[in-house]
Amino acid sequence: MKLPIALPLMLAPMAGGPTSPELLAAVTAAGAGGFLPGGYLTAAQLEGRLGELSDRMVAAGLGDSPHGVNLFVPGPTDRRRDENAVALYSQRLGEGVGRPDWGDRDHYEDKLRLLLEVHPVAMVSFTFGCPTAEEVTALHRAGSRVLVTVTDAEEARAAAAVGADALVAQGFDAGGHRGTHAVTKIPNRRDALALIPELTGLGLPLIAAGGVATRGDVQRLLAAGAVAVQVGTAFLRCPEAGTSAAHRDLLVTGRGTKVTRAFSGRPARGLVNDFLLAHDDQAPAVYPQVDQITKPLRAAAAARGDSSQVSGWAGTGWAAAQEVPAAEVIASLLP
């Protein structure tokens, strides 16, 4: 599969704000590609952001430049097994928590229908699991290439089995959620350089992700066999990014990163702050319900500019992120 981009760089789908239509348009204008995040959005909200992206593309003279959309694959939940653990965590968090929704599937089916019937895109990537073989076939018929985020060979084989066109090989040093297909899975500590030789036998193109902060990082991953490199953290301080002020503050004053379940119930790498340290060993491995109960707390903290209580997702290369336009970030990473 040949990726529909001029440069071997792709913007990561950083959900919750950072990967905005403005940022993706700027990255595309610079010759790279990327994915608009569909996670946490309704189908109507995703359609609105796709429309905004299209408008920005046209305004920049990019026309129908190819881009992708990322979806979260909903996993099974067991309310009888997990409800008490979630309730206990809510009590520990105190006042202002949200209510868990045990039927939440992140509007997955509606968003997939949007991408099949209303607004097909060049690429659709999936995180937290695999689409079904039937869904992959339908996306192929709509003209979309299908990519699946994987963290080990077992997940990669599952993605190949359903007909994925390419794999996003996510290393342990990536910012944000680890793409483990099972919420209870303890993620490995292999970086993308270690994953690439484990996955090449499947014969699928590999997009390497995780810990990319310098031109040398990109060169090493491409030399190892990746067809492109996906980058997220390096763009967090760009003026085009939708990164919150509290998140930006953490990127300047941060104390390093750590993989934690404290914010969402899924393992995710974020900048160390008071909330993470206080609750890292308390959160149950339940998603998206833990994410739902902590979301009002995080939103309130972000609104008052309190970086000590927000989920400041970032990879291990966070300290290299600069407050410069996206085009400058791309130029600094190009081999």
C-alpha cells in the first residue's frame, strides 16, 4: 500500500482537542498527512469537523488532499464485574465526578456509517481493537484504506486477519493511550524500533509511532523499515493545535511522563502531575467508564487553568516540543 502523502510523516489523531482541523490542515499544507480524531465525538460532531477541515483545505488551495479519520473500537464491558470497582474509585475522587454509562460505544456505528455513506475519506485508522472483516470490506468499497494501531505481534496478526492495509506500530514511549486491544492488558515496554522487525513478516506496511522528537528518530524508524512515521507530541505546542492552556503549561513545567490508568482506566502516557500521583494505583482497568467519571473533574480543572488535575498526554519526547508553527515542526523532523 502506498500512502497518499508526499512526505513520510503523519500527524497522530490526538483526541480531545489537540489534533484540530486547523492543525491537520497545516500539516497537510506542508506535505505530510494525518488523521482527524473521531474518538469522544458523535457522528454529527465528526461530520462538522470534517466540514471545517474541508473548508480549510479549500482555503489553502489544497482541494481534496487526502486525509484520514481515527475511530476508537468499543470493547466489551461487564457491568456486574466492574461496577463496584468504578463506584469505589468515584468515592475516592470525591465531589464533582461524572456518572458511568455502561452502554457507551462512543457512537462507533454511527461514525462508521458516516464514513461509509456520507463522507468517505482516504484512510480510516482504528485504535483499541480491530474492525470486523465486513467493516473493512465496506470501507474498501467506499475507497478508504484501513489501518489498525497495534502494540505487539498478536494484535498485528488479528489486524491482518480482518484485511487491514497497514499497521500503526505504537511503541511504549508514545503519548496518550496505548493502543492495546484489551483494556485489561498490561502494555509491553517495546519501542517502535523493536516492534518493526517483529511485524515485518506479515507483509503489511508499517507506520511507526511513539517517542518521535528529532530528525534522527525519524531516520532510524524509516531505516528500520517503516514506510512513514506518526508524530503527535511534537505538535502539541503549535499555535494551530487545540491543546488546552493547562496542557500547554504542563509541557513547559512538566516533571516527566508516566503510563497510568488514573484518568481513563486505560493505560496512557501523560505528564506527571498531582492527580496522576494521587490516583495512579487506584483506578480500575475499566474503560470508558473511568474516563467518564473523571472527565468533569478534568474539564473543570482545564477551565480554571489548573494543570495539576488535567490529563496532559505526552510522549517521552515531550521536552523537545516547541511553540512554533506546524510547518516548522515538519521541517525539523524531515530526513
